[in-house]
Amino acid sequence: MRRASWPRPLTIAVNISPIQFRQGNLPRLVHSILLETGLAPARLELEITEGVLIDDFPRAVSILRKLKALGVQIAMDDFGSGYSSMSYLARLLFRQDKDRPHFCSDLDHNRHSMAIVRAVIGLGHNLDVPILAEGVETEAQHAFLVQEGCDEVQGYLTGRPLPIENYAELIGRPAGAKQLIWRRVVCKQPN
């Protein structure tokens, strides 16, 4: 396994599938990977979907608490796609909610999507949970999200998937250095 070696301490986001989550050994696996790679736990963000919470909520909460005890961050991916989003938010403290791309793609022309996104951002801020909007592809979508106080955006407007050497400056490496492929770029909004 490779050691964590980017000069800049960027956060690494990893999607966790419901199958991986249900196996039960996820906290032990994450702990061993952190030890093996030398990655600081605070730099690892595990993205879960609401689906992992549906089958066995008490067990899921136990696993999430063990993961958080390791010092990793937990983000709920595709917020709003599950059955009980609001109750999950009220009972769990996620680092971040990722607003669904569907709502962002409709921001240019659908007042209902605008209202939903506005409400999710407001709810997140009231719960002290940062909000990241996925699927941002236009300047108009970005402008709306900034105006509404969205904390972070992600999508083709901010960066397309490219080989990591295209991001050498961002990670603090000289141009031309061969690395693994980085699958997304997240740009924080200015305060």
C-alpha cells in the first residue's frame, strides 16, 4: 500500500458502499489503512448514503461512532434520496451533507428545486453541518448557491476528473510527477 505523501494536507473523500458498511469490520479496516498509509485520520472523509442507515439503524449508529472515534470525518452523500433524511440528521452529527445533483441541475429553471436547496442549506447551517452541493455545472447554479450560503460546491464547473499530474500544484508536487488519479475536485466557497 502507498504511504500518504502529498505535501499539502488535503482531505481525501472515499465513498463507502452499503455492502462494505454492512460487513461490520469497517472500523477495523479503516484503522488498519490509516496506520499503513500514515494518513492523518482528520484528512479522511468517508461518504455514506442514507441507505446504510435504513436496514439496521442502531447497528449503523454503532459503526459510525466507532469510525468517528478514529478521528475520520463522515459525510452523508446524496442527501434527500432516502426515506428519513431529517430524522437521520437530527440523530447523527455528520461533517457534511452533499445535496443531490438532481436539485442543482434544476436550479436554473425550477423554483421548487431552488426552495429545496435553500431549505437544505438553512437546515444544515442551523444544525452546524456544512453543506456541499454536487453536480454544479453552470455559473448560474454556482451564483445561486453562493448567494444562499452553500459551504462547498463540486462538479464540472469547478473541475473535471483528470490525471493527478494535472493537479500537481494543488497537492504541492512539481509538475510532471506521476500519481494516482484524483476523481474529483472540491472547491470551498470564500468566507
